[in-house]
Amino acid sequence: MFLTLQDAVDGNMEIYIWRGLFVNRIMLVVTLLLIMLCHTVCKTHSINCSIYDDPHPIPHEFYQSGDFVIGGIVSQVYFLYNNLSFLEQPAQALIEESISVPKNYQHILALAFAVKEINENPSILSNASMGFYILNSYFTAIMTYKASLSLLSKQKFAPNFCCDGQNKLIALIGGSVSEISANMAIISAIHKIPQLPYGSFFTGQHGKMLLPFLYQMVPNEAHQHMGAVRLFQHFGWTWVGLLAVADDKGDRFLHTMVPLLSQNGICYAFIVRIPKWSYMDELIDLLIQQQYKYEILREGKVSVFFIYGEPPSFQVLRVLLFLAPFLSLPPLSKVWVVTSHWDFESLSVQKNWDMQTFHGSISFTIHSDQPLGFQKFNEGIRPSWAKGDGFIQDFWEQAFSCSLKKSNGQEEEGKKSCTGKEKLENLPGNLFEMHMTGHSYNIYNAVYAVAHALHAMYTQSSRYRRMQEGGKLGFQNVQPWQVHHFLGNTIFNNSAGDIVYFDVNGELVASFDVTNWMMFPNGSVARVKVGRLEPQAPPGKELTIHDDQIVWHQSFNQVLPISVCNDNCYPGYSRKKKEGERFCCYDCARCPEGKISHQKDMDACIGCPEDQYPNNNQIECIPKILVYLSYKETLGNILATTAIYFSLITSLVLGIFMKHKDTPIVKANNATLTSILLISLLLCFLCSLLFIGQPGKIICLFRQITFGIIFSVALSSVLAKTLTVVLAFMATKPGAKMRKCVGKGLANSMVFSCSFIQAGICALWLFTSPPFPDRDMHSVHGEIILECNEGSATMFYCVLGYIGFLAFASFIVAFLARKLPDSFNEAKFITFSMLVFCSVWLTFIPTYFSTKGKYMVAVEIFSILSSGAGLLGCIFFPKCYIIVLRPELNSREQLIRRKQ
């Protein structure tokens, strides 16, 4: 079944779970009825069990006696055909026609090796021996139930009976896949026997409550799901294909994985469901049904597949890939990401099949180390290595393609005879590995966990001990349920140095190895650990991976595979959603002005900090330049030089007037007002220097106020001079009452009062909202303008407005007095100077607000200098010309003559 919508997963999820629970309950009832056929009390010596002999015992078994027996159910042999029928007695040929999974024989060896180590170790169970009883599940529920019941009654098929004292089962280890583990769990739960599955087994939210005797040797598979997400994120794979087994486990996987991918910015391109396969006679029909899925897997933009399933389902995929060349289908060149369920094992009939398609695959394998002596133990395995091993013949014959059977001294037809000296290390990696695999490591640890639990019972309380023959302390008749309490609290270091213990949910606390698989043309397989998945690590740090150690599929030429819906959006661009597409498929849009993107595939461009700005490519932020009008730059230097130049000229004019203060032309123009005006103009030129240089707190506080007061004094002096001339002429008229008002007192009081008003405005400004140093981050691109913030724009405009009022008043009065006699009248010069002054400041207003940064300051300085120069030049240069160059005109007679 091929799904493209998550709704299909969500909608069927509850149905599958309910159906699974219903079937399990039915099977539980059937099992209970079967067990109730026997007596419910175990009578060790009085019951004759011969009537319960099994007419068809399971041939694939391995038994070793001991004071305590660990039961094991492995999955090494498949049924070839499904010939079960309720119309006739089952035939023995049903089991004889089988194929094996040679790689799984290591599971049996791992259990036997662990038991051998424990029996040889005097520090564990020193007064008791441990044995085992291993049966095969054949990957079917019916045989798993039969094997589970058979483990309860060795030699005689009498479930729940202890015949002749031979039933000493203390724990169950199995199975390798979740379905087998679930079937075993029904039996083990009824008999309160601890069960330790060595493959992934999902028990549900309340699993520990329903199955309290279950101890999982594989961490929760949800950790592998998150590990896959972290792997995709690490390599930037955002467009992946999902393959899942077509059963309730696959539904649960998709129900969890699809939203998990979405939450982490990853999309699935497609979902392909892999059917389950148990029998060879179903293979042809399955291949006909599944051929179209091969075309789906060829989707060009998808370079990564995440596959979830268990060995029977993987075999369907293997067959489909094997037949692809015969159907003229091109090979798949992808990266396969696989969960811990599959170790890339091959069936015996697949040992010559090419596995190059899976070269460079990455899988999360159960963490394993190599116990000392295990490889040497494997090297010593021969067909006759142990009495009672019912698995070795099928394994040896199918792994080495030879026969251990002889008929009348002749070799079996079509097969060479096995010498018995074949070596396991010569087998390719897809058939057998000398190093302990993850599943075998779990079995090894499970055996030791049971042994340590029994040892804890032995050492903790004397009520579990009794005197045996010979005076040795030994165990009483320990029941499996008694081991349960100690097993959950067991913690120990195994021979490889790893700590083994269970959490509160009965799950082994362990990590996963990230394994890179290399498949060679000669059939050999090599696995390399390239990383680690630590479920207990902080979020986001669970995965550690070494990229340089990974070997990719040959088609990638050792270049990191790319698996995205479209090309990346490079720095300087952001992702823009495509309508009707998943969020992993997008267009790229240039970042707006003022923003950057410094990584690939950013969802949105980001702004720079205030003190930085984007570079031309909009891929990084660079620091803004601090800008202010400095003495060191040309503009600041010119303005400062000009201010000093005008200050010197003003000082020179003041000196000339002071030197010739007794001359008629100086006396005629009110020497006091003239001096006040010249001094205020001198200060005006000098105050412009306050606007040059880096603004500081004191400078900002006083520069505008200083400028405002000094200019008010200058304009007040000009206004006073103009009014003095007007009043003087009015006072010369016969009978004029203005004669009493004319004098120095009026002029001085006018200067003082007008200046005092401006000083009051400035004082109010300082007390309410004084100016302060500020930084303008936004006015000019790429610059931070160091400036003086006026504090209150209203007060600043009041200061300028009052200066404008004085200038306008002076201009009006001077304009009205321009026709008075020339000898005593400087109104014409004042009129012209005020015209220049007003023109400068009227031009200043639009220019000031249209410029930014240091040029605003330069405009104000220029206005101060030009308006001051206009006053100085228009009012005083004509008088200086007479005083210095035409002194003969600077006499009383000349003034009177000019008047006449």
C-alpha cells in the first residue's frame, strides 16, 4: 500500500491497535484453556507425564542441563511453505523443509558462551550450575506458542508440570522480533516468568503494568526515531523517503515519525509500505503486487531512505532488489538509514546475492563490545562441538553449501560432503560475523543479568539457601517470580566493561552505535562504527558522528549525498513557500534591504544589530562607522579655520574702534553698542567651534544655548543701534518729548532686556529637557552619527524663533530709518546686513532638515559664520574704510559739511 497523506496513517492507527489487542486477548483465552487442561499444582515426584509425549517435537532445539535453566527462543530457521491444515495430522516434513538465517546462529553461541563463562566463574553462583534450553520460533505465532509451552516441560510435553524434577526454568530470553516477543509474553506473564527480549518490542504506554515480568534488552525504539532525525539534520537531508512494514507496527512508526520529521524541518517525499512475508509460496504474488513500488523508490530528488521493519519484511525488499536487473529495472543508488532490527543478514538461499545496493548504508545498531574469549570460542565451533545442538546441522550445511548426511556411504546428491573442519571465520559477513553483534550482545547481557539476580538472592537472605550433600550451601526451590524482584534492581559490569542495568520501566539503559555498512562484490560485509547515539544526553546532543569515517555508495563518489526537494537557498536569500507544496519545497527570495541571511535555507532574513549593517551581498553584518564632524577631516578643518579667521578680523575691527574711539565717526555710532556688537560677533565666530569634534555631555549641554544667547546679544545691539538713530532724529524736532528718552541708558537696557528673554528661554530649556549626547543609528546607511540630541525640539525652535524675531524687528526698523541723513545714519548698512542675516537663516531651515549626519552640523556652522560675517562686513567695513584708509573724512567738519 502506498500512502501520500498523513491522514491515512492517523485514521487507521486506532483500528490497528484495537485489532492487535483483540487478537492478543483471543490468543490469551485459547492459551489459558490449553493450560487449564493440566493440573494447576506441580507435583514433583508423583505425576506420570508419559501421556503428554509430544508426537511432533520441535527438532531445532539445544539443551544443556543445570541447576537453573534459562529458556531461549531464537529465529534461525524459516518455514518454506505454509501447509498447515486442520483436516489432517501435521506432518514432520513441515519443519524439515526449511531455510536458515546463518547469521542468527551467533545468538545461540552467545547464550551458550555466557552460560559457559558463568559456570566457570567461581564468584557467580559458585554452588549452582546454569543450563539452557533453546528452541526455534520459525517466525510464526503458532510455533512460538508451542516453543514457549515446550520450554515449561523438557522431555515431556506437559505444560505446567514438573516431571521427575526436570523443570527448572528460571527465565526466558527472546525473541528477536516484536511479534515473537509478544507471543512469548502471553505465556511468560501467566507463569510469572521473567522475559528478556533481545530485539525491539513496543509494549505501549502501560506496558510495565500489563507485563510486569518483561525486561527489554533494547532501549525504547523512540530513541532511534529521534536519532534518525538528528542524523538527517546533521547532513542537511530534508527530503527523505519512508519505508515501513505494512502492519500495526508500521502504522505506529508512521504515526510517530511523520509529525516528528515535520517538527524538525524535514519532509517525507513518499511512504512505501513493505508487506510481511513468512512463506516462500507467497513470494511470487508479493513480487507481482510490489513491482510498481520500485518506480516510486527511483524518485530522483530523494537520496535517502529511512526504513522500518523486521527481518521477514526486509527479505521481501531483498528479493525485489535482486530481481530488478532481470526486469530491466535500473539499480538504486541511495543511502539507506536502517533501524536496529536488521543486521543485513541473508537467508541461506541469498548468500550469493549481490548486496551492493546497500553499500554505504547507515544503521542504528544496538551497542556492543567484544567479551574476552568470544572470538576464540567461535573459532572452536565444529559440527560436533556440543551434544544436543539441533541447530548446527542446518546452519553448517546451508552456510558452507555441503552435506553432513550420508546414505549408504554415498554423499547426498548434488552436494559435497562437509569435512567438519570448515572455519566460521571464512564465511562472508552476510552469513556470519566473528565479532559479537548487537543482538548477541543483548543475549549475553541477559544471561548475566539473570545470573546476577540469582546471585543477589543467594547472598541476600539465608531463606533461599539450604545444606546440600557434601556440606555445601545451595539454593532452595527458587521460583521464577522470586527472581523478578532482584532482576529489576540488578546492576553490574560485564566482561567488556559496560554497565548493565534497567530503568523503572524495565528497559535496558544503553546507547546505540551508528554503523556504516560496506558491502563487497565477493559477499563479504564490513561494519564500521562511525558514531554514537546517547538517549540520555541533553536534547540536541544525542548524536555524535564522525563524517570523515563514513563510506558512501559508489554513485556519490565520496561526496556527501544531497537529499532536498530543491536547491538550497544560499546566504543572502530566504525561503519562500510554494503554494500547494510541502514546506520543504520552496523558492528563494532576496533578503530585503537592511536584512541578511548568513546560513543556507533560512526561513526569514534577520536584521543586524543597531551598531552593524549588512554588507553588499547581505550575508553578514559589519560594524557601522562612527561619524561626527572632526577637526581632522577637510570639511571640519575648513570651517574651523574660517571661524578663527573671522574671529581675528573681528578682533582687528574691535581694536581699530578702540584705538579711534575719540574720532567723530566712532562717537556718532554709539561706541558702547559698537563694542558690545563686536564682542558678541567675536564670540559668535568662536562658538561655532563648539560644533566641531566628538560631542560630549558638556559640549552638548551648552553649544546651542551659547549660540542662542550670543546671537541674541548681537541682534539686540543691532536693534538698539537702529532705535537709537531713529529716536535721535525724532528728538531733534522742535518740541519733541523724546529728547528725555535718548541716551546710553535706553540702549543698554534694551540690549539687556532682549538678551535676558533669550537667557530665560535657555534656562527653561536646561531645566525641562536639556540636550544630551546621542547616537543616530538609522539616518545614514552604514554610519553611527554621534550627535547632540536637542532634548526638546520645541525649546530649540523657540530659541531660533526668538533670534528670528530680533532679526526681523531690526530689519523693519532699519528699513524705515534708511532715508535719514547719511552723516549720522547707519540704518542703510544695518538694513542690508539684516537682509543678509535673514536670507542666511531662512535658507538654513530647509537645508538643515534635508541633510543628515555631520553635514547638518556643517550647515549650522556655515549659517553662524555667514550671518556673523554679513553683520561684520555690512556694518563695520565702511567705517573701517574711512577710519583706516580715508582718515581725512573722519572729522567733525566733514560730517557737518555732509549734513549740510
